[in-house]
Amino acid sequence: MAEPQLSVRSARARDLAHRLARRERRSVAEVVERALTDYETRQTGRQSAQAFYADLARDKPSDIDLDAVIREARRPHGGPDLS
């Protein structure tokens, strides 16, 4: 089965993607995927997982017991109201 394709009607974008792919010895698809992922991260303010965990480790140097936190916040559900 053929792979999905992306069509971009910009000669400049095509040339840039091909030039970067040759320079980095990657496929054009890899270059485009990486560029779009980086763009999304910058636009949405999302961090990479690596940066998130590095920040978390710096802010909270000690481990916490997640099971205890869940148990403390757990409240029984009263069930559906059948009246």
C-alpha cells in the first residue's frame, strides 16, 4: 500500500525541504515532520517530553507516592439517581 503524501504548492518550500534532506542525509518526509513538530511546539508552547521531565526533576527533586495522592483524592461515587 502506498504511503500518505503531502502536497505543498510552493517551490521555495520544496527546494528548502530537499536541500535540508540532502544536507542532513534524511528523507524529505523526516525533515518536514521534524520541522512541523518543532513549529507546533513553538506555537502551542508545549515542551518536549525531555524538557518537561527535566523541569519537573528540577522543581520537585524528591519522588512522590502517586498511589497515596490518588487515594487521598478518591471519593466514592453515589451511583446513578434512579428516581
